Amino acid sequence: MKQMKKFLYTVIVFVLVICIFLYSKPIARFFMENFIYKNDMVIKAANQYKKSLDISYLKETTDFKPNSRQDLLNIIYTILNNGWSEFTFFCDENYDTCFEDAKSLTENPEELSNFNNFVHPYNSFNHLYIDINNFGKIHVEVEKTYTEEQITFIENEIDTIYQEIINDQMTIEQKIRAAHDYIINNTIYDSEGAENLNNEDYKNQKSTHTAYGTLKHHIALCGGYSDTMALFLNRLGLPNYKISNSEHVWNLVYVNDAWKHIDLTWDDPVVNTHQNILLDHYFLISGTELLQKDPIHHTFDQTIYKEGI
């Protein structure tokens, strides 16, 4: 009898060891998802800068258990668009390439930067940290581009400017042009900044890649021009986002039932005479017109920015 009990005990222990070996990962995942990181997975309310944008490349989601790379993109977009500073989620158990897909995002800063083009400038990131592990847990932490102090300054400036240059008698095109012209007439392209693109100290001091530098110091790189224009387009209630390639960024706006390109940087050229020049060569033009004018510097990924075609 004792021999039988000992045998059964051995069998039970062996079965338990096998089960733990086979199911240790799902068990560990269950405890992480339902206990350890449960509080980090709470879905918070969006901030006041959330945009409602109907685009092809990304969609808002309420399903935070991705089962594909596109699901991952949609979740990160949702985190940024809602203005969350951090969020934790778990991949679907059947998403076998989750780790690899998430890792590929962390290794591709140019792809990550595309997210900034589709969210409100105040919800854009300066750095996006994505931490992943083998259990399918993904933690996203956002370092915002704009501080609260900068936002307060910018909003006060735009309030004042808006009242000075825009009125209810204007057509929507006239209102967009007023913003376009004001920004260009009061901004100088930051040629020095263009030579210090990788100098973090210079970027932080001048902030010419943001609307803060544009409105505070009146100098800008293309990021400053496009962010400032985006803020005016948002104020006008127009669907809009930015388009970028590896060397440039500009605006796209939906007006009068069509998507149109606006490039303030190229409408504010740097000339040898140092004159302030205002152009409208890149003001509310179609994708076809854009590429006819400049098929080199204004090329863009048409699978991402389909509305710009």
C-alpha cells in the first residue's frame, strides 16, 4: 500500500512538474495581466487635444490586445492621440510575432515619427519609449514635445494673432491664407538650425522645430512652420495632418471637400539678399500639383499618407 501511495505521489509530482514546464509562460502571463500590471492597463479619459481624424493609415481602437502589426500601430496611435503619458497592454496569445513586430518599431525611429504627424502637436512626442518582454507585455512611455509652460505661451499668442488676422467675413480659404501669410511674415528660416539638426543643446535652446520657437523666437525649421500652421488649422476646425519624408515636413488639410497641401517652409525661401519673401507656390495645392512642382523634396510614402495623393 505504501509503495502504491509513493508511486501515485511520484506520478502527481511528475504531472505537476510537466504542467508547470508546459504552462509556466501562460501562468506567468495570467498573473502579470490580471494582478501585477492591472492598474497600468486602466483606460483613462482623453485630454483636450484629442483629434478626430478619418484616415487610412491609422485608426482609433478600444481593443488593446493586438493580434497584428497594424493593431500595434493603432494602439500606439490611440495612446498618443489621447494624450496618455504611459500605457501597458498585452499582445493576444495567438500573436506569435508580437515581440518581433514591436521590436522592429523600436528600431525604426523614422516609422515612429510618423505618429506625430497624425496627432495634435501638443500630444506629439519628443521621445517614445517602448518596452517589451517575452510574455507579450508592452509598456509605452511618452516624453511630450511641448511642456505645459510652452503650451500656455503658444495658446496666448495664437489667441491674440487669431483675433488680429481672422474675422467672420472671411472665406475659409482667406482664413487659411491669413494664417499662412502671418507665420511667414513673422518668421525667418533657421539656417543655423538646419546645420545643427543633431545638436540637442541647440534644438532645446531655440526650439525652432516646434511652434514654440516659431512664435517665441520667430525663427523656424520645417517642423516649426508645420506645427504652427497645424495649430491654426485646428483652431479653424479643419481636418488636417502633417506629411513628412526623411528630410522635410509640411501640412495637409481637408477643405472644400478635398485634401490640399500647404508648405510654409518653401513659401518662405532663403535668398542671398536676405529679403523677407512671401510666396504661395505651395498653398492649397493638390498632390498632383505638388509633385509636378517638386518631384524630389516633396515625395512621400503614399501607403502612409494616402489622402495626400
